Amino acid sequence: MPTPSPRVAPPSDDKRWRLVEATMRRYNFAPAALIETLHTTQESFGFLEPESLLFVARSLGLPLSRVLGVATFYNYFSMKPQGEHTCVICLGTACYIKGSGQLLAQVEQELGIKVGETTPDGKVSLMGARCIGSCGLAPAGVFDGQVAGKMASATMLAQVANWRAA
């Protein structure tokens, strides 16, 4: 069993750090707790700031490069604040062949932003995913955490318009 890293002080007195520390403690501060700890951090703060990544790295005894690598590899993690609503378009092979690239271009045009950005009003964040694991539903996307399959341009743009109008 790995030995816990020496106690590292959280970046601030924010009580949400207690949740992050509890997750690490549950796994005895083992490096294998990295993904679970990053999930807790993002759920607590909404995104992963550089200071939070450094805290996790030091607490779990991991190089910052590994923590950053995991945080940037997985589509779930975000390095900047997200909008009120999130639109994730799958760009995996099956979805791309079925037209997700064109769907993404239409949403970018409709919102006036690129993948990885949030509208200036903070309403919608647009993301692309390597694969969401719903290839049988291609082209697929995730709207506010709900998978949508066999997406058509009209219905997708209507969803985005509803978010903007709300």
C-alpha cells in the first residue's frame, strides 16, 4: 500500500477543498486516485484551475506534467469556466463520417465561437469530443449531460437557440 504524501495545504480556505481532500484521503493519497480527485475538484469548482492541478499533484505525489496530461486528455475535464449550458459534439470516426464535422461548423457559426470557447454571455460552451462511446447513434452529441443521437442540423440548432433565448 502506498504511503500518503505529506499534508499539503489547499490553495485557499474555501470549504470545497475539504471535499477534494476527502476524496484523496479515501484512496490513502495514492497516485491511482488522480482521476477521481480531478472529478471531485471539477465538480466542486466547475473547472480545473492551474492552482488546483498543482495542489492535486503535490498531494498525490505526482509530477505536475502527469496531472496536466490527464486533465487535458479526457474530454470531461475543463481548464476554464463553462457556460450555463454545454454542447459536446462527438468527432469520433463513426460520427465524423455521418456528418458531425458539418454539424459542429454550423453550431460554431450559430454561436459565433469555436470549439473550446464559451459565448460572451456565458450561456453556452461548445466542445468537441474524440469519442463519446455512442457510435451506434452517430452523429451523436451531449447536451447538458444528456446524450443525443442521430442528430439533425435543425434539431441541434433549435436546442442551441432555446438555450440562448432562456
